[in-house]
Amino acid sequence: MSRGPGRDSSGDGGRGSGRGPDGRGPARSSALTTPSDRLKGVFVLLVGLSGGTMALQGGASLAVVGLTTIGGIAAGGALLWYLLWILE
């Protein structure tokens, strides 16, 4: 017995088959799917890269530049958390 294209045996219309809402491809499981989440990520990276750039301009070694960049990313994450917390 043929079920035809786009039909599955679960009877839920394809909603539980791991496909996206349009039924063409797999549903996205990425954490950064909305534009606002992408903007948050860019903000955190911008703060981190800013710290790394300042260390580089100050003549620091590559190890210090790397540590400053990681510290800046952590500071950017903390700043983003604080901004979201006060704006709720």
C-alpha cells in the first residue's frame, strides 16, 4: 500500500519526523537561530576582540593578547547578562 509523497506512518503530518515546519529539511537545532541571538553573540565577540586589539596595540606578547581576548569575551558575556537582567 502506497502512502504517497510527504506522508509517513506516524499519522502526525510529518511534525514528529525531524523535519522543519516547511517539511523540506531537518529542523534547526542551532542555539543561534534568531537574529537577536546572533546580535548578542556579535556583541560579546566585539567586546572580547576590542580587549585583544588594545593589548596588541600596547605591544603585548601573543599569549597576553590571547588571554586578554578570552577575558574580554568573559567580560562581554557578563555585561550582556547584566544588560538583559536590568532590561527585564
